[in-house]
Amino acid sequence: MNPTVPESGSTTAPRRSESGGGPIAAVTNPSAGTTQSSRDDVLDVLNELLEAERAGARVAMDTAREMPPSALSNLVQDIHKDEVRWCSMLMRTIKGLQGTPSSATGAFWGKAMAIPDLEQRLSFLNRGQAWVVRRLTALMPKIQDAQVRANLAEMLEAHHKNIERVDARTSIVPSAGPG
């Protein structure tokens, strides 16, 4: 198990469509001979992302609670709001594709919260954001529905911006003073 990569929890809810059918064209290209398993694979990735976003939201919320009010705590709160937004979008997308959204929280939350140093935890959170970027980048070519693809592209861009903002945090972290 790689501690730098968020993983989905072992208590994941069923991810397959209950109906067995659904709008396969929304997630795959039927003319290319895709199958139900392709649709299920996309739903699996969307649920994996949902679990990771839920974990990221909890990490950001719990971390912000540990911080005194500052520009850095405001940044962490912004990331929390962003993660919650993407959880909602992913749940709507999964339901729209006749799948069942997972209710699990990814193992990333426990791993991140085990890091007592806030700087190191924020770096770990950023690695989780980068993991989401890689998963989205791999997923998007499999999505044919323009609205779903646009939503995922917006999520991808937001994660890029959050990574940049956390990387730039050295300019907003209070210094320890002369030393």
C-alpha cells in the first residue's frame, strides 16, 4: 500500500447500476464496440474519486479546525468547500449514469490525519490532489457525454489551482520570527 496515494475504503457500496442497463453512450463510445463492463469501469473510477474527494474534504475540514484564523486556514477552508462541491457533482453524475454512489470515505483521510505536522499534512493533501488530477486525466477520454466531460474538466482545473495555491503557501505561512 503506497501511503502517498489515496485509496478507496474496503466498505465501498455497490457501484454497478441496479438496472444493468443505462446510458452507456454517456460514458463510452458505443460505435467503438464498448460493453457494459466499460460503463461499470467508469462508474468504479467515479466512485473511487468520490471516496477520495470525501476523504480530502474531511482532511481539509479537520485541519482547518486545528489552525488559528489566518490566510492559510482560509486556504484550507477553501479547499474543503471545493472538495465538498466535487463530492456533490460526482454523486449527481454517478446517479445520472444509473449507478450507486459510494458512501465510503477513502483511506486517505486516516493516513493524512495521522500526520501531526500541519505543513507535512498539507503536503500530503497536495499529493492527494495530484492523484485526483492523474485519475481525472486518465478518465476523461473515456467520457463521451459533453456535460459530464465538462464537469470533470472543471474539477480537474480546480484541483490544478488548489495544488498551485498550496504550493505557494510559503508566502502566507507565518514565519517563526528571527532565529
